Amino acid sequence: MAGPAQNRAQNRALNWAAAAGPVAREGAEPVVSILARKRTRRSLLLALIVLGAVLAWQSLRGQAETYVPGENTEGLTDSLGRALPDDRPPLLMTEVAQSSGLVMRHFPGVRSNRLPEDMGSGVALGDVDGDGDTDAYLVNLGPLPHGPGNLPLDDDRADADARCRLFANDGAGRFTDVTDASGAGLEVMGMAAAFLDREGDGDLDLLVTAYGTCHLLDNDGAGAFRDVSAASGIDRYLGFWSGVATGDPDRDGDVDAYVCGYVQFDEASLDPTSSSMQYGADIPALINPSAFEGARNLLLLNDGEGAFEDGAEAAGVADPDGRGLGAMFCDLTGDGLPDLYVANDVSDNALLMNMGDGTFGDITARALVGDYRGAMGLAVADFDGDADPDLFITHWVAQENALYANLAGDLGEGAQSPPAMFMDEADRYGLGQVALHTVGWGASFVDLDSDGRLDLHVANGHTIPVRDNKLLLIPQRDHLFWNAGPGRGFFELGEVAGEALAEETVSRGSASFDLELDGDPDLLVMVHGSGPRLLRNDTPLAGRTALVVRLRQPTGNTFALGARVELRVGGGAGAGAGGGGDGDGGSGSTSGGGDRGGGPAPGAVQVRWLGSQGSYLSQHAVGQTGFGLGGATRAESLTVVWPDGVSEVLHDVPADRLVTWTRGSPPRLEPLPGRVAAWRASAGTPPPDPAQRRRFHELVDQAADLRIAGQPRAAAASYERALSLWPGHDECLYYLANCWLEAGDTAAATQGFELVTLIHPRSSRAWMQRGKLLLSSASARAEVAAGAGSRAVVAAGVEASSGSGAASPAAADDLSHTLDQARDCFERAQDINGEESGPVLQLGLVELLAGRLDDAALRFEEAARTNARDVPSRYFGGYLAWRRGDAARAQALLDEARAVSSGAAGRGHSVSAEGDTATGEALTATTPARAQRGLARWHDVHQRDAGIEAEYGALASELP
């Protein structure tokens, strides 16, 4: 028997020879030849020479020790590992399924050596109830259906609860079993599950594959499901259905599904007592996939109303000879169309190119991904940072993993090449031989240490029974690979990443998500015969920053499956290797401020493909992805290429934010809820190290000096470094936000004050500053709502134009919402400090912009009565008197405003309203933004001697 090294060399030689062959599937559009005819002949000759050399080498090694999985083999298994580098991160994954409430017994029965029993199951992750948190659906293995071709089966599952189960996430790391209330408790021999919005109504429906048929459950929007398998046409297709890929391959705007058929499982065709020897183990025929013919796959095309029809054969993607276990849609050829990759067990994988006319062409051989090994799971990601998608495939024992690096980015611009070309680089990057012992299943590319590079988790578990107990399968340890970057590859850190990953299990499906929305990815793994394992990422991330991006579309493919998300890393403290962090205390930086051992360089690009990640029988969190930023305080840009190819760009995105982006609307940014909770917990706790405490106070003093000297950006950098030592410190957070405001960065300031109020909800001054920024935005929006046709500055630095000069109902609604937010901020400030006149004045301005003039007048009168030096209450009180026709009262209040203002003259004006308490001067004389012009006129009223008609007439032209 050939050893794994010989098999690997044979496969590569055959693969090279096949690469020069014709496109396999008829009707495929011709692709550019890899070589000219003359060079093709040379390639074929070279391939034959290589193959001959391999065969000769194999014959010479006939006496070599036979490799047996699980046993040491001299010269092979004793050299699989790589020495762990000293700079490896302290990755830590903690198993918390039981404590989080995520409890289910998987496969509550007795193995009877039948193939369907050993293959499942998977998990699906998505927000089914619309509360913003990721819920979990766990697929179970129920009784094997009786029917033609199935032998009688007696086990203890008749009375066991073998239902699939749905768990609701509360956002704080706890799950509640809502199976009964939701109606999602299918009892089937389940394989995979996938959430999708079949009707384009904005909620996630559920597709479940099983041995027998597929099932479709419709979501009512609140997490309650009803079975629509028959109504949708799903239940008419019978077979052994396995993996699912969802997307919009025909680009008609709705979500379609590709369902893999595994084998034509027919027990009656085999002697149930027959078996064969494989690697020293006696393998029953009924669990050997090679004993059964392959099965066709389905392309379930959505009619837009939620009904489906199989179009696989017409599209050229039925792949009837393959033993399909997984598939995914992704643009692998760079033409903007979603191609299809299918992972087949003991049969050739398939790369099918989307031709743009509803059909696909088979380019497997030319792309160098034709691989006959036993493929189980797959994952796609840009692991090497060259902005094109690469493929990772898990295999059966003794077959290694495959890492197909996409060569598109390596050929150079203008180079003539096929639509796609890959090379298996698993051994080069440390992902190949390390897996000789294992059977790999689910796979997830995730940035576990937020350094900007994608790491890799692989779920492992055998299909061969334990020698002394045929009812059990051999457990194996999952792999956790750290991506050390270009030139270094991956290092397997599972044994040093916590007790959970040192444990051996029979893992199957796996998927990634952000359990607590804290910016670091977590993992959910289904263990055959046991239950789920929830691996919470507890890696220390001091100074590391992240972004979570959530995409939605208003209709059709509402969860933006197939969208490409591109992040360009910006600067800021800690950006790039060896960034400017100070110390390594705290649970994470509120604004960056320190890189613990490297990260993406400024300008580096990270790419994600939504809904295209792959795995095994599983689905990662739908409509959501994440980025590690190292220690960068912001991203230079975030670009979304929506599934139809239209792109939108958001510039200057602060770190540690949840970005919720609905197509066509300004993105909404908010601090990551999970990080806010951690910062709140650490806000009152100084750094434990005395040297760090001293450094913290040095940085704060330095920042204060720079702030008073009128250097807000330099001051902000010092505050950020201080925050890397003491995350959540109230003074640092508050003055950092003020520095951004003084520097003219209203987006960063808005996010900063919001963060202060989240961590320190009793900070009256932060509520005031947050409310003033909202009021400033509302003033600009008021112009739009009034039909001025001007541009309104909105959150996160995005500009929205009203287009025409006509009033916009949407703009009016937006204005009302913004004013409501501002009112809430000022009312909170007033509740905290009821003696201050500032909140009363600002509430008057809110009512003024809202058009509630009587309420505004009362607020201004109260503020003026409380504070004899308050200029704006008198100025705007006079304006309202002028509007009522009370000229005498208007003139009196205007005169009072000028008198009080004249007494305060010479102190300047600062956008942040913060000053030097020693001199009484403003920090800077920054000119107010144009959006504040109407509400800011009172600042220099003492410099104008215009009468009430001229003064208030000008003000009226600037207010709604």
C-alpha cells in the first residue's frame, strides 16, 4: 500500500497532467489556454516524466514501514510537528456550552454501522428573532427512516428526544432553549442547516437537510416557525442530502440554495455483515461511501415568492457522479459573479464557473483543484492577504488537508491566465502533514487574536470505530492554527490554547460567530454522539482593536449573501508592527492605543465574502463578519460591494465598533456591546503594575498640556495611549472625545461621547456633549426637511444629499428621530444634575427645532431665570417674542443678551465648550461647523448692533 507521501506526489503529478486537458463539461464557455499548443505538449511530457519518477520511487520504497493511522511511523509521524515560535499569542478557548445553557444530546441512540448515522451533524447561526444577537440552531440525528432499501433498525431512539433544537442568545453569553415555543424542533436524521430569507421579508427562514428529504421552515419575524416544505416544493426531492450553500447565483435578487447529494444509500444492495480492511481496521461495508454510487445535487432556484424548483441539470451543476458533502458560492474567478465549488468525498471536487447566463462551466482541471481525496469540509478566505479568495479542504485520515492558494494575485497585471488557477500549498504553510492522523470536518477561518491575519480552526473526529467498542467512534483533538504571516505560515496551537482544545472528541460541523459582540470570534462545534461545544474566545487582547460589520438589504437577498467587504486599515496608535502602545494591562483598548506584538500595517487590505465561508454541514453567522485591526484606532475605509456589484464606501471608521449597514442608508455605528461591558467593569480599576500607573498619569498630564496648548490631535494620541493602560477611564474618554471635536472630527467625537455615556451613564457632561452633537446634526437635517436642498452631516462621517429642493418625508422622519435622541440626552443630564441651567437651555433649542415654540419659550425663560449670565436663553427668547409679534419684549431680551455677551467678550469660543480654567480662555478658536450657524449666532451677538428685524430676520432664514 502506498504511503501518504507517495499518494500525495501521485495526486499532484496527475493533477498537473489533467490541467492541460479540455474543459470537462459540455456547453461551458471556452477559457483562455494555460499554455500554447507547443507548451502544452511539453507540459504533458513533463507530467509523464514526473509520474514515472514517482512510480519508480514508490517501487524502490516497497520495504518502507506501512503507515497506520494512530500509530507512529519512522520518518513520517515523528516529524509532523513544527516548533512553536516564541512570539505566538496566548490563544485561549474555553468550553462554555453547559454553563451558557447550550445543552443538547446529539444522536441519542446506538450505532448500527450505517453510513447516515456517522456523518452528521451541523449547526446554523443567525439572528432569528431580530434582537441583534446571534441565535443557534443545532441539527440532530433522529431515527433512520424506514423505507425501500433500508434494513430494519432496532435501537433506543424511539423514546429519546432526538429533535433538532433552537437556542436564543440573550447577548450576554447565555442561551435559552426555545425549541418548543418556536416550532423548529424537527425530528429527522439531520445533516445540515442554513438560514436564508426565502421571501425577502427581512427575517431568517430555515432550510434543514436530512437523510430522506429536505425541510423548510418559515419564520414569522419573531422567531416562530411553521413547516412550508410542501408548499415551497422542497419535500419532493428524496435522497441523502448533506451540505448547503446559499446565495444568488442567477443574480435575480432573491436567495437560492445548492444542496449536495451524498450517495445513493441502499442497504439491501450489500451484505450487512461484509467489511474490508483499511489501515489495519475492519470497516463494515455499510459505512464505506465507496460502496455506494454518487448522487446528484440540487440547485433550488427561488421564484421570488419563496417556492423552489430544481435547476441543477439545466445549469450544469448536478454533478451526478460526485459524493457531495459541502459546497459554497463565491467569486473565485474575479469576474464579479458567484462561482460554485463542490467538495466531494472519494470523487473529484468540482469548480464550476458562473457564465452569467444561468449556466456554469466546469473548469476544475484547468484551475488545478481536481482532487480525488475524501473531501469533507471546506472553507474560503484570503488567508495570505493578497485580496483574492483561497480554498481550504479537510480530508479523511492519511490524506492531509489541502490549502489551494489562489494564484490570481501572483501572476501580475496583464498576465494571460485561466479564469482561476490554484496550487495546493498545505505543506508549505504547515497545514498538510499535521493532519495525517486526523479526519477533518468543519473549518473556520477567524482572526482569533485580532492581529489582522486569519487563523484557522478545524474540527476533527474519526469515522472508524474504537477497536474494543464498535459502538463508539475514535475521538480526536481539534486543530487550532495560528497564522504567523507571510513567510512563516501556520502553527498548530491547540494543545496550548486551553483544556478544551486538548480534549479529544468526535467533532463534525462547526461555525464561527461573535457570542457577546465583543469583537473576538467564538466557535460552535457539534460533537457526534455527545452535543455542542461552545468555544468562547478568552484570548487576552489588551491593546487590540476590531470591527464587526453587519450588512442588510431592504428587499430580496436581505442578508446580503455574496457581498464582498473590504477594509483598508488606517493609522492611529498601535497601527502596524510594534505600534505605540504603553504596557499591556486591561481587557482591551477603548480606542486602540497599543499593539501587542504586531498587526496590519497602515493601508493593508482585508477582504471578507459574506455567506461564502463554507464549513461542514454548517453555516457561520448570517449577514455578519468581523475584522481584527491589530492596535489601529480606526479603519481608513470600509467598502461594501453588494451582491449585484454596486459598491458603497464609508471613510474613517473608528475601531471597536459594530457597523450596521443597510444598503442605501447611512451606516449606523455603535461601540461593541461586549467591549463596553468589559470597559465598564474595568473603569474603576487602575493598572495593577506601579510602573504602568505612573506611565498612565504621565500620559494624562501630557495630553492635558497639549489640549490646553491648542493641539487636539496630539492630545488625542496621548489620551489613546493612556487608555491602553486603563481602559474605560472616564476623564480620558471624555477629553479624548473633546479633542476630536476640537480637531473637527465630529464623527469620532460623536462615537466618543456615546462611549462615555455607555461606560459612565452618570456623566452629565458627556450626555450634554452627546446631545449638542445630535442637536447640531438636527439643525442641518432641518434644512433638508424644509426643502433647502443642502447637505446634512450625519453620523460616522457620511454625507447624505436631499437631491432635489423639495422637502423629503424621509428627511423629516430622520430629523424627528435625531431630535428625540438629543432630547433624551439632555433629559438624562438634567436628571443627573438638576441644578444646572445648561440642560434646560438645550431642551429649549430642541423644542425650537421641533417647532414646539411655546414649550421652547418656557424652557428659555427657566434657563434665564436660573442663570443670570446665560446669553442664548435671552437671545432665543427674544427671537420667539419677535415671532409672536411682541417687538418690545424681543428688543428687551436682545439687549440683555448683548449686555451679558459683552461682559464675557474676549474669552473666545470653542466647539467643545471646554477651556483653560486658569485663564478663562477657550481651548481653541475653532470656527463652528456650518451646520451650527443658526444656533451659533448668539456667540457674537455683542458685535452686531442690528435691530430686531435684521437680527432675527437673519436667524429666521437659517432655522426651520
